[in-house]
Amino acid sequence: MNEPAKSLEIALDELNELLGDRLSISDAVRDHHSHDESWHPARPPDAVCFVNSAEEVSRTIAICSRHRIPVIAFGTGTGLEGGTVAHKGGICIDTSKMNAILQVNAEDMDCTVQAGVTRKQLDNYLHDSGLFFPIDPGADASLGGMAATRASGTNAVRYGTMRENVLSLKAVMADGSIVTTGHRARKSAAGYDLTHLFIGSEGTLGIIVELTLRLHGKPEAISSARVYFDDVDGAVNTAIQTIQFGIPIARVELLDAAQMKAINQYSGTSYPEKVALFLEFHGSHASVKEQAEIVGEICTDLGGSDFEWTAYEEERREMWDARHSAAYAAMAVKPSAKTYATDVCVPISRLADCIRETRDDVERSADITSFLLGHIGDGNFHYVFLIDPDDPAEYELVQQLSERMVQRAIRMGGTCTGEHGIGLGKRKFLQLEFGEEAVALMRTIKSAMDPHDILNPGKLLPAEQARP
Amino acid sequence: MNEPAKSLEIALDELNELLGDRLSISDAVRDHHSHDESWHPARPPDAVCFVNSAEEVSRTIAICSRHRIPVIAFGTGTGLEGGTVAHKGGICIDTSKMNAILQVNAEDMDCTVQAGVTRKQLDNYLHDSGLFFPIDPGADASLGGMAATRASGTNAVRYGTMRENVLSLKAVMADGSIVTTGHRARKSAAGYDLTHLFIGSEGTLGIIVELTLRLHGKPEAISSARVYFDDVDGAVNTAIQTIQFGIPIARVELLDAAQMKAINQYSGTSYPEKVALFLEFHGSHASVKEQAEIVGEICTDLGGSDFEWTAYEEERREMWDARHSAAYAAMAVKPSAKTYATDVCVPISRLADCIRETRDDVERSADITSFLLGHIGDGNFHYVFLIDPDDPAEYELVQQLSERMVQRAIRMGGTCTGEHGIGLGKRKFLQLEFGEEAVALMRTIKSAMDPHDILNPGKLLPAEQARP
């Protein structure tokens, strides 16, 4: 037996002693933890630890650290850039049993949860509290995973992303020590901002085990609106003018004509097959009426048609149904296909350009099936491609489209990922986006905090080029 | 000449070659850069560099790095915790000539400025743009300094602090390299959050030379209100209920009876000498009326008296005059005294307790002159003490009061500083607030990024205890 294999064997013995049957090496369990929801090739970990507490995570990592074995945190496996793939083998720490909601402080509008709590679990728990947590990526992800990937969703234009909604967290370091990054105060000028250092670090600097989250008061009233445009420009300009007007818009989602057509096919509806905007306003009864009416005028000025709004819950739900069914409707167009989701974010002034150039590129390149949807208040959009899993040429083509899309976004002052993270898929763009010096600094931090490179190795940071 | 003195001499020669007469070793200039606005003892740097550009900062630091000479960044010298005192000698980098506003992007509501631009300079520049930058510490501080200390002010309850309003920045590292931390996209899931690592790092990890800031649309309308309470509880509960009700309150400032009395003496006014709340609401005309009226009802329910509100600019200005004159009115009570400003922040549910216990402690301890003011929407408050500069016993007493205030705040889940920073004054509380592991991690980051400890040495991190 070679050296690494021996180390792994000893580590597994020690982990077995610590966790008993909560350590699994079964193929089924390892397979389940070998992939996320993306196109990235699966690779199983050597074992999966179902941990119950921060202390167990600490002891697990301490064992792995001693034996130099990679450690990958796993929440719900709903990532989109291969962040939880056991790229270099090692031990997967599954946090799904760490699902306790530890504290809700209604007066302070915050709560403390274990990392494995999912967003829908928290949502249900808060149901009658008058409070809610606004970050809503498509999947029912774990809050630990959402923090680790700096997730967002449809409410970010008003409520921010995970970046703005984690007050403090607890993370286990590469040596097993447990760091608490903050407290429940709304603001602080004390010390280095360790909280934000872990948010978006994708398990490469530490493993998040607990989070204190900002909650928000449920609005007294909500109004929703839907409107159609002949082109993307009118829709994007509506978002820009709405925000500049000071309307505290809660959601502004764009779907393209292909996506609306897919929805009509899927749901038997007959929406206009044009660029559609779905909007939502939060506030008092008077204010959500006022907001909707002002935005209605903006839409009309900018060429929008069939603007409708309502504050009645049932009508709102019906109005947004189309948006919510978008993903399933897209997949139903080609049930045998795999989806490949792209993700860029640009300053909103460049959004229409970025979308237009991307669309032209997509149309020029191939007759691949694609849908556009965007959280356009933030300048964030996704082209979702449907690919034949047995056609490597299609993969290659879509990868190239995605690569050009990223280069375009970065050229326009944007980022290679608005909300999906770097994982395996976007590593090669980090230097283009931030420059050599910033990537060098990221490496300095990584080396200092994880000197033996055991925490999710091979993720986020680009591969170092061999020195001559 | 000893080794350090020789190194300094060579470095000064090199700096002289780089900067010519923008390198100063005059006593007057060094004295001006020896202190901030706090009680911390002055200590001048060995020389002051008036730099013009990021490149000059880079070359200045590269020289200091080679000769292991401390480097202290200096904006306007308006800090309150001794952050810019040249504690260990060295070279002061004065950024005041780096005061160009490089770019304002109205559609994206952001701007890029050099670090020496002050907040009022930016405010004037934006005057007719329909946009504003909301962070307003008392002083007309530089934006670089505000980012370095994670500053806030009266608008933070609605608009956040520097933490929430810097999109990206450029900083010079200990080796002279220049790092750009981000871009103009509103959100990003790419890479480690270097932006937040520098915000609040007080010049100990790098020197901020450029900032890209979020701007906000000027509200269509503003309304202001003032109300009085017999005790702090009613005022604090008003803030809690207002926020929980979902009112997007822009400002909620508390002044105690002593402060109101000082204002009456100073301005010849006859306000009730009770706990006063000053409030401000931003939004549409209809919404600011609605907000003020709802909060008026909350105030009445909670024992507030003489609630008044107005949306007329002149009346608003008059109403807030008292709040704006608070600092001068306090100082006028004892013109020969020095002010000693404390600064803690707690979860708002504990704010009334924290203020009450602190007030009892102050009243028990001495007949020292003190005033309370708080940005209570955030749970942040200051006791400002007037001290006889020739009476060391008064200093000692106030230091002890401040120390107990910090311990109380941390015990209640809060922080030793809401907005003034750590500097020299709060170093000893860092471990109490964050724990040993977090402080160890902060040290790891500092050592990795500044291995020779030349960047603002002796600030922020506590002194390391000698090992046995």
C-alpha cells in the first residue's frame, strides 16, 4: 500500500471511532456526494461523514489535517459549478444533519442556524413570525452552502445577497480550530472582516458550521406586475429608470421570447412570446400601489405593452406562475437534454449591450436551444442551454459561448459569476477578472490559512502554472 | 548612527528623490500628522509624504519595505481612536492631494474616487446629479479613511455603512504591489472578498488608494420628525417597532436630556430637556407622509410627547438644527475641556438595557460632564465625556467607564466599536469580543500580508503576550 492510501486507511479508522455508522464508504452514498447539479464530471469522495455538530466537524478536520487528506463540505449538492465534486478524492463532510434553528430574535430581526438548515426549512419556521429571509436561489440549498458560494436570487435588488445578510458565522479552520467571526450587532468597526472572508470562499478557507442571519420584516403589502417588450433594451431601461427613480423594487426578472414560448408549451398558456418583465413591489398598501403605477408609466414610456399589476395574492401568484415554471418549462422542451447554466453580472448600464452581444453570438454559433433569464436589477443574467449529453461537440460549443460571455462581461466592468460561484468551472477567469496581484493575494491568504491545501483543494483558485 | 537610524536616512534620501519637496520633515508638518481628534497621546512620524498617485504610494511603500520602516496612511486626521498616530515612528503617507473624482456613472449609480476625496467634496460634486453618498461620520473625513475604519453615521440604519457601500477598491500592499479587489458589478460570487478585507483594516493590511462607491438616488421627498420621551426605553422601543413595522426609516437619532439642555444653553432655544428622538424618512411625497404618520402613532403609544413632523425643507432644517449643533453645544458647556468619545453597538433589543446600565454607572462614578447620543436604529451609541486635560484622574476614571461600557456591550452580544474603529484605544478588547481563535486568524492574515510588520504597526491587533 502506498503512503497516501495508508494515511487514508488510518484516517478512516480514526473517523470511524469518532462517528461510528455516520461514516460511510458505501458506493451509493459516495456517488450521491460525487456531483452537484452542473455539467461538471462527477468524482466521488473516499468517504462521507454525517456530522452532528461544530465539534464533530472540528475533530473530523483535525484528523484529516494530520493525515493530509482533502476535506470537502457538502450541503444539498445543488451547486452549479462543481464546487462539491471530490476533485482530488478525500473526505466529504455532509452537514445535512446539522439542521437546527438555534435562535430567532424577533426584536433584532436576526436568527442563528446550523449550516445544514435549508432556506425553505427556515422559511417555514419563520412563517408566522412576521419575518423572512430573502435570499432565494432556485434550489432549496443549505444556508451554509449559500454563504460559501455567496448566493443570491430574485430578491437581491432590494435585499442584497448572502454578502449583505450574514451578520456573523462560525467556521472550522484547516487545523480544526473553531473561529467565530462576529456577533449580533448590526454594525461594527472592530477588527478584520472575517465574516466576509468566509462568504464566497467555497469551503477553501474553512468550513462554515453556523450562521447568524439578518431577517427582514414581511412587507405589509406586495404588488406584482408583468409587462412585455419587443426587445431587451426597453426592459433593461425600465429597470434602470425604476431604480434611479428611487422605487425600492423588490424583484425585476427578465425572460426572453424563447423562454415565454417554452412556458406556453409547458403550461398551455398563451402569453405573448416577447421579452417579458416580472416585477414585485414591497411596502405599505398605499406604497405598493404607488410603486406599481409609477413603474407602469415608465414601462409605457419605454415601449412596454400589456402592463398589468395587482396586489391580490391569488392574482399575484398566478401572474408569477410563469416565472416560477421557467426552469421546468425549459427542460420540457428537450427532456433528454442536460442543462448548462451560464452566469455573468455587469453594471446595469452595460446589461442591454451584454445581452445583445451574447444573443448575437449564440444565434451565430449554432442552432442550440437556449433561454435567457435575468435578475436584471442587479445586472445579472443566465443563458441556459439544453445540450445533448452524448454530443461532446455541443458541450465544447457551449463552453466556448460561455467563455466568450464571461470575457465580454469582464470587459464591460462585470464579473464571471453573479451568483453561482467559481468552483471548478470559472477558475480560469479569476486572473482576467481581478488581475495577477489580486490572485496572488488570494493565494497568500489561502496558503496562510490552509498551508497543506486540504480544504476543498483544486477549487476557486486557478491552477498554478509550473515555474520555468 | 545605529542601524535603524541609518536605514531611515537612506530611505529619506530615496523618498526625496521620488517626491522632491512633497517629502517633508518639518516639525510643523510632522506635528500636524502626529495625532487625530482623540485623547490618544500624539507622536509625530519621521517624515510626511504628500503623494499624488497610486504609483507614488506603491513606490513609497516599496522603499519603506526595503528598509523596514513603518508606513502610516493619513487622510484628514479626524479619527477617534489614534489610528493615524505614528506610534512607532516611520513615514506618514498623506493622501490629501489624491483628491480626484475619477468617474461618476449615473446609470449604474456608482462613482470612482481617489482615497483623499472627502465626503463633503463628493457631496458637493454630486449636488445636481440626483445622486448622493449616504455615509456621514461627523467629520469631513476622507473616503479612504472612512473605508479603512469602516465608518458610518446617521444614515446607516437605511443605507448601511462603508461596509455596504464600497463596491471595489485599489490598495497598495506591503511590498508595493497594487491590488484591485473588484469591479463595478452590483454583486459577484467570484473569489475571496478582498474588498471587505481592506474595509476596516485601518491601514494594517494595505493602503487604500482608490474606491468605487455605491451611490443612491436622492429621495423624491424627505420628512423629518421630533419627539420627546421621559426615558430611554420609550425612545428605543419606538425605533424597534418602527423597523419591525417595515418603515424604511432613514435616520433615528437619540439625544439625552443633558444634551438637550446643552443645546438650549448654546442656541438660546427652549426645547424640552428630556430624551429626544430625531427622525427622518425618505421616499415619495405620499410615502414620507405615511411613514411620519405611522411613526407618530407608534410614538404616542409608547409615551412620546410633542411629536411633530414636517416635509417642508426649511422646517426640516430647523427641526434638525438641534441635532447638528449637539457636538458644539456639548463642548461649549466646558470650553477648556477635552472631549472623550466612547462608542459601542449592541443588538437593538439590548440597547435600552445597555444605555440604562451605562448611565447608572456614569452617575454612580463621578460628577463628570457627559452627554449621550445614539444612532439607535443600529444599536450604536456614544457617551461623550468632557474632561479636564490637566487632571489625569479624570482620564483614568473615564477610561474605566469606557472599559466597563465595552465589556457590557460585548456581554450583550455587541461590539467594542460601532463606527470609530480599534486604532490604539480598543486593541485590548479584540480578544474579548472575537475570542482567541479569531484573533489568532487575524494575526495569521496580518503576518501573511505584511510579514515585516511595516503597515501601521501596533494598531488594531492586540500586543502579543511574551511566551514563557
